[in-house]
Amino acid sequence: MRFKVPQFIETEEKVVGPFTLKQFVWVGGGGALIFVVFQFGLGLFWSFFAIIPIMTASLAMAFYRVDGMPLPTYIMQALGFLLGTKRYYFKKEGTYEVFEGDIEEKDNLPNIVEMRKKTMQQFRKRT
């Protein structure tokens, strides 16, 4: 028995006309907020100064995509990165030591093992 494999599972369905549900909510919410500002605003002229940013923000949230992902998702991920805890992983790729002096003087080169021991002792003192 053959099963029908779903296709295009990453595209959202159009729910209200040409809009997906999320797009409709953003545009509808922006329109409702514009209506409230227009009804209870300071007047026709001053209302437009509040209406234009609201309209731009709601349209951007509904339709603008950054690197292939919707703007609200991008903003939430950016906030999660900025406010969340970060983990730093140390990957040892080589030992780099600061050496001041002539390269020709091999006796003046620092002993790497001793330097590591000193740094580990300093680290243990801090914790």
C-alpha cells in the first residue's frame, strides 16, 4: 500500500485571502491600533505622526523577512541571544605564548609547561 507523502510542509497555508494567519493578525492588529490612535488622537494632523510608524512596524512584522525568516522570529532570536546566558567553549588549537626578545636567543624562550602551571595556579586562586 502506498502512502501519500506530504509536500511543501514548510509553507504556511493562506487562511484569510492572500494572507497567512500570522500576517493577518499583524496587519489587523496594526489596523486596530491605527483606528484607536485616529479616534482618540490629538487631531488629524498629529495622528499621522503616530500612524505612520505603527503602519510601518505592522507591515514589516507581517511581510519582511531577514535571511529567509520572518521578522518577529528574527527579533525573538536576537533578544534570546542578547539576554540569554552564553556558553564559551575552549578549543585548543595550539599554544601561543608572548615572547619579547630576540628569536635567535633560544635560552630566553619561556618554558611552556611552567607557564601553564602558573596560569592554572592563578585560575585556581580566583575560584
